[in-house]
Amino acid sequence: MNNRIVFMVAGVMVAFGAIILGAGILLGASPIIAIGSNGASARANKELVKDTIKLSEFDELDVDTASINTYLVRGDSYKLEYCAYEDNIPKVDQNGKKLKINQPSHNGILLSFNFDRDGEQYYKITVPDNAGIIDTKLEASSGTIAVDSVDIKGKVDVSSGVVKLDNIKSEDLRVSASSGDINLDKVITDKLSLELTSGDMHLTDCETDELSADMTSGLMVFEKFKVNKADLQSTSGDMKLGIAGKKDDYDFNIDATSGTIKVGGTITERKFRTDNNKEKYIKADITSGLFDVSFED
């Protein structure tokens, strides 16, 4: 009898918590899981802190955040501008030309609501025009990672959120998202590796010698894309490649367990292969969905 009472009370508490969470969202609040023992019982009443930190020259950049948006942009000097709540003021460690920026780690979990939608938390890193290619490791659990007009190589990864890369030259670039969106515009690199578990990926006016792309589910769209060697895999979803070039310049090795293969407007099932000793090739292994490659001179 006592066990039944305990279970009933626990069930009522869970239901009450769900009602509170739903009510907060319906009233327009953003639910916040504040992590930290001292941290955020009154997050909604705290003010955002804005400041600028001067940085020395660096050629290696490691940024790790849980929920802060990260921006890497070109400007007139090396600096870090941030806008964050006090418990999210970045930890900065610069050793020679190696720079690390972390969102402070926390322990403990607290759920609260934030009714103020005007304030965005972000870390904005600026480098000058002569910075050269920066070796990067940019990681976020959630939020946005955006790089604009800064040449980088290395890794960009979000667990859930958005990756946006614009006007970049690179040597070897690896971009991944577990859930979210990946957008690349005017990215030129020797090697490009893309990995998407779930979400959308869109590339426009990009160029690479070697492409490796792996999608579990979602949508990949390439527009005005220049590539010499492409190796693509998809478990479920659609891949649409708009190649800036001629179909006759490529060999093909495309397999589909189920789904549709479309090459240069011609639809086929299961397999599409050519072997004309071309230096350029497109290889794809599709479990299900649509694989559509078109060509535009």
C-alpha cells in the first residue's frame, strides 16, 4: 500500500512539472536548463555583460561552447567581444599562437524560464586581414557557429544548431552536425568532409578537389558546385548535386539499395556506372531516397 502511495505521489509531481513547463512555453517564455550550483535561479533578472578582450596574434583556435553563439569574422585587429550572462563569461587561455576559448563548465541542473528575448549570448572573435589560414577546432552543443571571410582549416562541429561558413579559403575542412543545418557559401578548399546525422545541408558556389559527404537522414543540396572527386553516402533522404561542369568529364559509380538515381536528367534504378578512365569521378552509395546529379557549364 505504501509503495502505491509513493508511486502515485511521484506521478503527480511529474505531471505537475510537465504542466508548469508547458504553461511557461505557451506564455512565450524560453525554457532554460541552467547548469551550475550557484548559477541561474534568477537568470531572467540578470543583465547581459558586454566586454572586449584584446588578443595577441594566433594561428590555432579552439572554441568549445554549450549554448553560446560563436562568430569568427575579419576586422582590424585580434580581439574577442562577448555578450553573456555572468556565469557564461568566456574562459580565455592564450599560449603563444594557440588560443582557447571555452564557455565555463557547470555542475547541477536547474530549469527556469527566460521571458526576455532581446538578448543574444555570443562570443565574437575578430582577426585582421593578414591573419592567414587559422587551424580551428570549433565545437558547440547547441547554437550557431558562423565564420565569415576568415580562412580556416580543421574542424567545425555542432551537436544541435547551425553552421554557417561564408567566403572561406581552406586546405582541409571538416564540417559536421548531429542535428541542424549546415550552410556553406563561396568556400574553396582542397579537401572537404561533410557529415550530417539529421537536418539540412546547403552549399552554394563552393569548390573542392576532394569531397566526402555522409548523411544519415535529411537533405543535401549543392548548387554551382565544382568538384573533381566526390564520394557520397546516404542512409535516408535526398541528395541533389548541381555540378558546375560537363557530364562527359566524369566517371560514375552510383549504387542505391532502394530509391531513385538521376544523372543528367536520366532516371535509373539501383545502379549507374561508367568506366572511361576519367580523372574526375562521382561515387555514391544510397540506401534509400533520391540521388540527383545535374550539370551546368
